[in-house]
Amino acid sequence: MTDADRTVLLAMDFQNGIAGDEAFAATGVLERARDAVATAREHDIPVVWVRVALREGQPELAATASFARIAAHGDVDETHASTSIHETLGRRQGEPIVTKRRISAFTGSDLDVLLRGYGASSLIVAGVATSGVVLSTVRQAADLDFELTVLSDACADRDEEVHRVLTEKVFPKQATVLSVDEWAAGL
């Protein structure tokens, strides 16, 4: 694989204040995401962590009611422990953390610059929630011409039916949708 064909794993919103919620913990998504991260490392696929965090005083919330509801689920101050990557996933020193200010991993972050630095053309996507960061990021990444794979069992949503519809009907229009095991077997 040349640098221009590089694949990167995006592990999105696996932070204490979101993925640590018992609704997500019960799905097994943290363990499946941990397996995806381990597989990526075994195959020299860079892991990029994405978190949502706001500045002190949350000035980013000014005009976005939907994002304000998301921020209300927990403390998203960028210095608060709730915005740290969940320990189950075992983030390693040197793996970059991208801080976003909106739902998509691209909006209000330097993700695009980082991916260009990696020479990425292909993204493997895992995250919570499926109807939030995963949906928004997949749609934007497709518009940016990335080849996409969504790891269906390394994503979760508070609404299982929404997760099912997105992974079975919506994402396949722009991405390959695989389980972590199916993806790993194909490497």
C-alpha cells in the first residue's frame, strides 16, 4: 500500500461521558471497538481518536439547539474527565486525538488536515452514536471522496432500530458495512 492509499481507523466519541454511559456499555460496543483498534495496530493502520469537547463556557453552543441537547447529556468541557478516551479502548501515547466542536468528526476540527498528512484515502469508521457522529462523519467523508468502511458492531446507538436502519439501509449507499470480525478477516 502506498502512502496515497493509506487506511486510517477513526474511533469516534469513545469518551467517558458518552461511551461510558450504561446504555452504550450494555451493547458491547466498547469491547468490539477495542478489538477493531487492536486489529488496526496489528496491521499498521493508524488509529485516530475523535472526541467532542467544548471550550470553557461553551461558546460554541450559541445557535445550535440540537447540539446543545447533546452537550446537556454530560460535561463536555475540554478539560473534564468526561471528554477523555474511555480506558477500555487503551489509547496509546502518540495516537492523535482530534477534538471536534460539532457532531461530525470533520466540523470544527483539524481531522481533514491530519488525514491528508497520513495520505489517507480510506477510512474505517467506529463510534457512538450511530445516528450522531457516525452518520454525520460518513456523509461528510463520502463527500470528501474517502473510501469508507463502517464497522457495524463497533458502532451503537441508544435506539437499536435507528442503528439497524442506518447500518443496513443508509450506510451501504456510501460505505462497505462489516462487522469487526469480517473486516479483520479481510486484511
